Amino acid sequence: MCELYSKQDTLALREKHIGPSCKIFFAADPIKIMRARGQYMFDEKGERYLDCINNVAHVGHCHPEVVKAAAKQMELLNTNSRFLHDNIIEFAKRLTATLPQKLSVCYFTNSGSEANDLALRLARQFRGHQDVITLDHAYHGHLSSLIEISPYKFQKGKDVKRESVHVAPAPDTYRGKYREDHEDPSTAYADEVKKIIEEAQSSGRKIAAFIAESMQSCGGQIIPPAGYFQKVAEHVHKAGAVFIADEVQVGFGRVGRHFWSFQMYGEDFVPDIVTMGKPMGNGHPISCVVTTKEIAEAFSSAGMEYFNTYGGNPVSCAVGLAVLDVIEKENLQGNAVRVGDYLIELLNEQKAKHPLIGDVRCVDQVSQTHLFSTAE
């Protein structure tokens, strides 16, 4: 147990020892959180807060089943993932069972950033190409390789966009280039990707991957128009590239009727690589890349062994399995639908009253699953 400092001492010591770019919530009057349970967090005075910020505590803070699984496995063994152990196999089986059949090979990592970085390596090795197409406003992680493909980050700093990175317009039918009144926004936005591919090829460059969150989160909760991803995948595959679906923030049943957000767009859309993280361990650091046998074999044929000391370790996999159990036992996907429906109803009532509310986001057009709102 760490020594309990006063809030003022904690702030002073943080300023002294923690990097200045590591920001905290509510900087003007920060909250010092000491414990949490379910949907609630508690400060050093015992004041209770409803947690509407965290996107990691997927089944609630300190869920007893998850804590129990972690403690039980930690008492037995936690070690390098190069030893044989059943947890990693069972977890891989459970995860791939939720995905389309061709997505059958797992690589376990420790964070969403690690997962997306590995996905880029897989894609680049597959065809020997280097260039990546990303969406405007996208964020895919904090590693150098991912800052390079995250306009949300590099457009704010002094970094210059690399020649190998191509930025396509976010498929935003509310504020974007092609809006709801356009006759075919999905084709128009997909043609922007096609144009990027053609221009790159005319310059002698070759595309390795198109990467996008299944629903863009940091970019403003953007839900692509129906058919957009299918059309993009066609252009991407024709160019010999792969489609990476980033489910790090939006996966694991958060959209309700589907376990993965990309499944909202129909059975005819299947990414080549899926990355996952954040909610996967309910706060425990675990993530994964799932891909096809063909891409995995191409990665292996390069001759470089993939080694991740802690990726897929017994404790992390025990935690991940417990999270899957809780999602199923407590019907959290059903809860997402019920609560989502209720919130959408209330938000639409407010939209009718207040011109300030420009849009209430839902994905009825593709799956009847609801999301949340955004103001103009």
C-alpha cells in the first residue's frame, strides 16, 4: 500500500516526478481517487462519484469475478508466455469464436497501442508494402509508429505527416465533406480512398493497409454510412493491401446487438486484421491482434520470431476469460441495448427542444443498435 499523502502533497510530488505532458482530469480542481466499485469511484474523503469517463472498466470497477480470477491465477503462476499454458489457448478459442471464421489466429499483447503497432507490422510484411491510409482525426495509439498515422495527434503537434501516410476524409455525414443530403455518401467517401490509392500508385508508392476504428471515437463518434467499409475494402484489396479494424475502444459488446462494432455493417464485411484492447481486461493491461492464417504465415515466413514477454501471460488470460464470462452471465450486451434505447429516446426529446443539439448519433440504419449524442 502506498503512503497516503495529502491531496496537495500528491499534486506537488506529481509535478516533481511525473512528466509534464502527462495531464490529469479536471486540472483546475483535480479529483484524488482512492477506490472504486461498479460504476462508482471514491475520493480520499469518501465522496462518491458516478464514473462517466472511464472506457476501460468494461464490467464495472473491481468486479469480484475478475478480481477473483486474477488473484487465483497469480497464486498459482504468472510467467513468460513462451511456456506452454492452457489459459492462452482457451482465451484464443473464446475470442475467435466471437469473430468471423477466417479471423482465427491470435497474437496477444499488452495494450491497444502494442496491438495496433503489431497490426501494422503484419500488414507491411504481408505484401512488402509500407504506405498506410488513415482517417482524418483518427487516433490509434501512443507509439511512434501510431502517432505517425494518428492525425488527432500529429496535427496538434509539430510533427510533419510522413510521405508514407495518407489521410482520407472521415466518413462524417453530419459535418463532413459529403452529408446526409448527398445522394450516395458511402460511395463518395469510399471514392476518396480510391483516389488516394491511385495517386499513391502513380507516384510509385504501394499501400500496405487501410486502418480505421469501426466507429471513430476520438474523432467525434463518427458512424460511417452503410456500405462505406465494404466499398473501401474492395478498393484496398484491389490494391493488394489489407483492412485493419481498430476495435480497441469500441469492441466487446459495447454496441449492444453485436460483439464487435464492425459486425454492424453486415456479414459481407470482414476485416483482414482486428485489434482489441482497453475493455478486454477491465483495467488489466491486455490486448490482442486477430488475423487470418494467410497473413500470419506471411509474417512467420519473414524469419523473425515474434516474442512478447508478457503478452498472453496466464494472469492476463485468466482476467480476460473472466471478463468474457461476466459479459455473458450479466447479459451486458442486452443492457447496452436497453440503456442505449432509453438514452436515445431522452436525447431526441432534448434535441426537439434545444436547437443547440445538432445531432443524436445512433446506428439504426445498419443494426438498430444505439450509441450516444453529440452537440453542434
